[in-house]
Amino acid sequence: MSKRILIVDDNINLTTLLSRALGKYGYETVVQNDSLHAIDSARRAAPDLILLDVMMPNLDGGDILAILRQDPQLRSIPVILLTALAREASGLGNLGGIQSPVLGKPIELRSLITEIENQLIQSPRARLPLQD
């Protein structure tokens, strides 16, 4: 069964590119380009991992991550933060007591795939029994 990744970024070109690239690696992707709908998308899609842009209008990635970490249903989903200002955003990675890696844009695809695989292996969700 392929792993589902929710991509949240206001840049439609980037989400399209990431979705296609991740699809070639066998991942199923769900895209949300409006930060105001990111939490609802996470609830509906039940992703195995979220790629979350930090700088977006309305709600930024830090706001969304804080909401995710406070929600019992969504708290354990691994999140990888994506930003052009990785050094400045590095403190966001520990919101809610769960470490989330921060990757700088532009993203090298192989590095992103490696981080996705690492996060999926380490995820508490990876250790849950399969549900029918």
C-alpha cells in the first residue's frame, strides 16, 4: 500500500512538481494550496506525512503546525517543513514537542525523498497495526 503525503504550499507550480515527482517514487499525494484549508485536508486525507510550507498567506506553516500538534487525531502525523529561510525557521521544528525537520528551498529531490523515508520509518503511525 502506498503512503499518502499531503503537500501544503501556496505555490501551485511547486505543489504540481512535487506531486508528480513523489508519484514517480510510489507515493500518493494530496495537494492543498490554501493554508486556511490545510487542517481540513489533513483530516479528510489522513496522510502518512505532511510537507508544509512555512511562508504562506493567511495561516503560515508555524500556525498550521501548532494546530496539528494540538489535535489528538493529527498530532502524530510526521511533518516536514519547507522554507526558503531554513535557518530562521529552524526553531519551528520543535513545536508541540515533536521534532519536525526543516528543509530549505530549493529542495534537492533525493534529499527530500530520503527525509520522507526517514520520517515514515520513525513515525509512531508506522508502528500502529493495520486497520481493515
